[in-house]
Amino acid sequence: MVEFGEQLRRVREEKGMTQQSLAEQLYVTRQAVSRWECGVSHS
């Protein structure tokens, strides 16, 4: 099964988006997108 972070990065790159542009659309920080893609969570 593909991890969420890997899938997120693949789809983002397929659409030609940067972490920053995705973050702006989701109203989160670029660092949050980076953490999601790296599989880092703060629960």
C-alpha cells in the first residue's frame, strides 16, 4: 500500500505544483506539506 506522503508528493508533482503552491491552496504552511510528504506527524 502506498503511503499517504508518497501519494501526495506524486500527485502534486504530476500537477506541476510546488509544496508552496499546494500549501497556499490548502491554507497551511509549506512546512506542513513537507511534513506530510515525509510522513512526520505531531500527534
